[in-house]
Amino acid sequence: MRTAAFCRSSCGSFSLATDSRMQRAVVEAAAAVIRKADRVHPADAVLRAELRGARRLSPAQRSEVARAVFDYYRWFGWLEPRPGLRDQLERASDLARAFAETPQRFSEEELVRRSVPVWLAESMEVTPAFARALQARPKLWLRARKGQGSVLAQQLGSARVSEGVPDAIEYFGDDDLFHHPGFRSGDFEIQDISSQLVGRIADPQPGQTWWDACAGEGGKLLHLSELMDNKGLIWASDRAAWRIEKLKRRAARARVFNYRAAAWDGSAKLPTRRKFDGILVDAPCSGVGTWGRNPHARWTTTPDDVRELSGVQRELLEHVKPALKPRGKLVYAVCTLTKSETVGVAEGSGTAHAELKLVVTTWLRPEELGGNGMFVAVWQQG
């Protein structure tokens, strides 16, 4: 969850310079993150570790380090390989500022060609609007308690309520919301607007029994519970024990009690024999839809990842299907837009199981919503 805060603080246009030159401490810290980051060590995780140990940096400098790192990866396609890191960081900062001030100076062809790796065009349509959305400053979205969106926006200031998604709030202030009393008391969650829409598309009802099969740290679980008025029962599972522990802490803070957590490795051996009114499979994916918020992943994700993950996604849907009740609802969500992980999986699952009726397919595009790119499919058991 801290990743979201880093992404939000790192994506605006800003000046890396003090008197025309960057502060040495900021440059050194940003360069250290970039040198250590790779496919196995994502930049956001390295950044968190570096900032924890950089006690000499002021809060403002920490923010500059985060911005410098994320601007570097966001504008990586424009950087010449020969200059040193300091010059590349300066160049990335200049590009970010120029785009924020006059985005029209960047042509559609240039954005499509430079903002993503070449292989992506073979996996999805890379439109100018999509590329432009990747280079823009990501929005920070909050989810207020049901019916409290306007109240929370007024309390926070520097916030507005979404016109189309109930209780979704865009926050454009500079406060660290993780320390806000409302966050600590569970009055709001930091959750992307597209993730909020997944819960609303699932549409769980009070008193039903649901399974959040790939619950992670529990963001969508908390929303499902909110939509169910904390009534009924939700099973939450994940293969990583540390994620389940974080889920439990988040649920306690949000005062969510209608759930049970269990480990599940994604195999055909399910964590319970219970049958469910609804199952949400928020499956592991290539994450292409999050590349605006997580630009480092653009340059570490590969076509092999896409192929491998589409197989994992099909297996997960196959394994959870026996746990559906008659007329039960199966919801598949991924924060990617590649064909093989979206319509490819949806069409394959529908072909394999005639008793599942595909009732909804939805594309949530960053250029339209201002959130992560996602794909959602919903089947109903016959």
C-alpha cells in the first residue's frame, strides 16, 4: 500500500535543481535506487528501503528522490544511454516538467514509440491516448465509507468527489494520508478508482457468501465487505502468509469482521468445501494497466511474462469454478490490457464451460478514468 504513496508523490512535474543544480544528496539517493533496481528488485521496493536508511534527508528531499526515480523510468525511452545518471536524471526532470506544462509539444508518434517497450504492440493496441495517459501524473484516489464521499472531500480539502463512481475521491493535496486520523480510524482507504469499480461490478449483496480468491493485502476484500454492509461472509485467500497478515491488520483498522482468511496456493485443492454466491479472482497479471503508476515495470516485464501469466489465470478460473453455487457469479479481474490475459482468458473459459454464461466484459482504461487500466469479466453459473 505504501507503493501507492510513493507513486503519487513521484509523478508530478518539479525541479530537481537547487540554484540550477540538483542537491547532491538527492542525486546520490536517486542514483542508488536506480543502480539497485532490476527485475528481481522493483524500484518502488528499493526506494522504500533506501529512504528508510536515509535519515539525513529532509521530508522535502525524500519527496524529490521519489520523484526523480519515477521520472527517470517514466521518461526512460527518451534518455540517451551514454550520459551519466546525473545527466539522465536532469533530462528526465526536464521532460516531466515540459510534459506537465505543454503536453501538446510531444507528438502522438513520439509518445507511442518511446513510452513503452516495442514488444507491447504485439500484445495490445498502443494508442496515442493510452501512451499519453502513461506519461501523465497519476491521480490519487480514495474510497470513502458508503455515502460519506462528500463529507470526506470537504474534510480533506484539495479533493473532489468522482462524478461517476460513488464514494470515490480524487485527492490532489500534499499531505501524507497514511498519517491522517481518518485513515487510521478506517474512514477511508487509498484505492484506485478502477479497483473500486471492480467491487461495484461484482455487486455483492448483504448476507451473501463470497470468496476473494487472490486477496493480496485485502483492498478489494474491504470494499466487498463495505458493499455487503459487513453482513454475510467473505473468504479471503492468498498464497503468501505475509499478505494475509497485512490483510488482517487492514481489516481490523477498517472494522471489517465478516471474513475468514486462509492460505491457498492456487491449486485444485481449495481452502474450503463451502459453496459461494460469488467468487472474485483478482488474478496475478503482467500489470500493464499500472504502468502509469509503476513505470519501472515497463522495462522489466517481458512477453514471456504475459504468456506464462495467461496460463496461470486460466488455471485459477478452472480451479475455483467448482466452488460456485448454482446461479453463482464468477468475477475475473486483471490490471492489464494485453489480449491474451483479457479477452483470451475470457473466451477460453467460456468455451471450456458451457454452463458458465458470460454476462459482462468491461474495459477500464487509464485514458478514460484517470486510474489503472483493468479488464473485468463476469460469468453466471447456469
